Amino acid sequence: MSKEKFIEEINSGYTFKGPSIILGGAMLEGECQTNTLVRLPLKTMNRHGLIAGATGSGKTKTLQIIAEQLSANSVPVLLMDIKGDLSGIAAESPGHPKIDERHEKIGIPFEAGTSPVEFLTLSDEKGARLRATVSEFGPVLFSKILDLTNTQSGIVAVVFKYCDDKKIPLLDLKDFKKTLQYMTGEGKEEIQGDYGRLSTASVGAIMRKIVEIEQQGADIFFGETSFDTDDLLRLDENGKGMVNVIRLTDIQDKPKLFSTFMLQMLAEIYSTFEEEGDMEQPKLVIFIDEAHLVFEEASDALLDQIEAMVKLIRSKGVGLFFVTQNPKDIPDDVLGQLGMKIQHALRAFTAKDRKAIKLAAQNYPDSDFYDTETLLTELGIGEALVTVLNEKGIPTPLVHTLLRAPQSRMDVLTKKEINTILDNSSIIGKYNKEVDRDSAYEILGKKIEVAQEEEHQAKLKKEQEKAKKSSSRKRKEKSGIEKVVDSTVGRQVGRTIARELTRGLLGALGIRSSSRRKKSGWF
């Protein structure tokens, strides 16, 4: 097919009635076709997307380009920055001759710019702290995160029901553990009467699961003050969408915490955002960098929940973009929901790599202009294969694209620059206060103490009564012995007195008899 036909097809396929952002210029046979622009329609960006490619192929910069253009079009963005290289979106690009050369090929002038940034954190990084209470998760999601069996999930449901019935706040993990302790210990009879018997083996298994996510830092995430998802939808004074950067550099080795956070965030957004009709542009776009971390360690139950959320959340005007190395990192059911696909280079070093590339090529529309499988290994840095959904929801032609350069800095901010942004934050004061009001841990802790004290007093009383009964028996036994002794002693004393009296009497008689004998001449 001719170059003219190619240009006609691309221009017709990537021209939209509604607002759009320019991603770059179309390439054919290794040359960028000037003024043949590849655009992304804002209207279908809530149909989700994929940015894939090998390490160093330019995925992060593509993410940066899209995020800053969304912000410029008054669309707020949420970025999950695991590698720590997205903070530069807050600073203006210093420019470079190679950038000017690239934009000249594309046919658009380069303009440096910045985006308003808010730093968020769910770990020890600096930023407005993201938290959620255990109650906000609900028993179903909480059970799925812990990967519990049906029996164990039933116990979790009882914990939530008990705390709801008794108006006991269930805020953090220590609240949940204290409730389990109470329900299988001091409050066992109360629970059995109202909710049935709880298996101690199942309770022990739940405790071990909680310890597992605690070791990944989840105890920092659970608690108050809960993050209000409406704060993700802010615009700055110039009408630009806020770019919310979640700093996750210290949780790369904690996939359970990452997937837990992501799923809760999506669930909260889904439950709080209103249903939207056919919008001209999304309310919020979320980019999940290093998305394989979400899926690698996720249980089947968690994967089911993620897949359901991806299908449902677009009705709230929210778009999700997964950023990863290879499309195979994304489950097929999720991949099938991603309308926009931007594929950077893949490298074939082994037979397994070549097989993965062949499979990756099958995720893209057939093209009369490209050998997709071959081109995937030949793409240069800052180049990608692109297909999107047009305003009618139909995939656009696959196009080899020379990507524009980010308007912002392609490097991280200094500590001083980050601190300046943090100092000017309007929400850090709202979320970084330490709040630890009385909740299940304190309320049930007191009940346990009272029960233990009552048990202790009852035990003491029982021991005292036992001692009293023992003492009484001893007194009775002694009284009987004393009677016997007294009787024996009395008889003995009586005999002794009688004997002594007899002896005295006989003695006296003996003396008198002697006297009489002398007088009578017996001697």
C-alpha cells in the first residue's frame, strides 16, 4: 500500500470530533510522516489502557507525556510511582537540541511546562498519608485480601456484624485482632449465644494471615484519617488537573500491600463516585506502574475482584492504565478490557522471549503497513506501536509512532524541590495528623480486663471458701479429739487424785497405828 494511502488512513483514523491529546507522529518505513499526528481521544480514555515494553524502552516517559497532557486538559491524574522517577513532572523541562529535532520531525513545536503535583504516601515516604479503616474495606474485600476460605470468611463477617451491632469502631488491624481475641476468649459465651460458635482453628488461621500482611507494612495503611477520594479530583488555580503522585519506592518488595491498597482505592472510588453518562473526557485517570506486582502475588479471589472492578469502574468516568513489561503480565480477562494499547520495544534474547513476542503481537490489530512481530524487536527508544478506541469505540489502525517529548523534566526532583511542594500542600495537614480514638482495641480491651478481674475475684472467693470449709472441718475434728482427750485426762486425773488421797489417808493411818503400837507395847 502506498505512503499516500497510509497517511490518509492514519489521519482519518486519528482525527476526532471531541478533545484529544497529541501523542506523537506516525512513522512508515522508519521515517516520521510530518503532520500525520497520532492522537488519543479523551472521550474513550475511561475504557482503560496498556503501556508495555522492555526496561529502558521509554514506558515511563510515555506515561509522563499522557499524564501531563491530561492535566493540561483539566483531567486529574493518579500516578503510582514505584521506581521514583515520576516526580519530575512537577518541574519544567530544560529542553535539548535532540528534543527540538524530534518535534521538528513530528511537526509540532516543543513547549516546556509543568503540572501541579501532590505527593501521597502509604509508607514511610514523605507526602499526604493514605489510610483506610478496616470497616471501610467491608468483610468481603477484607476476606479476599487475606485469601481466606469460606469458613474463615464467615468468621470475618461475624466480626464486622458484632462490631456494627455493638457500635464498636473497627479501624485498624489491632482492632480486628482484639475483637477476635475477645470473641474466642472472655466474650465466647456472649458470641455463641448471638452469632454461633467460632472455630478456634479458623480464628488462628486468620490471625496468621493478618500477621503476614502486617509484615508488609499494612498496619501503616489501616487506620484514620481515611483518605477522601474527592481530593483526587482537584484542579489548580489555572484549571489544570492535579497530578497525584503516590510515592511507592519502598514497597517494591511488598506486593501484597501494593495490591491491597490498589484494590481498596478502586473500591472506594467506585462506591463514592457518581455514575456518569457519555462524558467528553474522564473524571480521573489512574496509572499503575509496574503492574505485574499487582498480579504476580494476587490470589485467585483477588484477581476476580480486580477484573470485576476494571469492568465496572469505567461507568464512574475513571480510566485505568496498566504499565508493565509485557502484555502477558496482565490476565487475559483484564487485557481484554483495555481499549488503548501502547507497545514499546520487546527484546528477544531467548526462545521463550521470541514466543512471548509472538503472543504479544497477537494483541494488536492486523496491519497492511507493518510486520508487527518483527517491528516489536526493532522499535527505538521513544517509539511505540499504538492503537486506541475511536469515539465510536472502534479500534484505530495500528501505527508506529514517534513519541513527543515530555514538557516536564525527564528526571527526579531534588529533596529541596520535593520539600517545597510538600510545604505548599493543602491536604497534608488534613491527613498526617495522628488519630487514635477509642475503638475495638480499647473498648474490648477494657471488657477483657473487667472479665479477667471478675474471674480472678471469683477464683479468690472460691479459694477462700475452700479454705474456710477446710478450717471448719479441722475444728470439728479437733473438737472430737479434745472430748476424747478431756475424758481420758479427766479419768486419769481423777484416778491420780484418788490415789494420792488414798496414799495420804493410808499414810496418816499408818503413822497413827505405829503410835498406838508403841503405846500398847507392841515394840
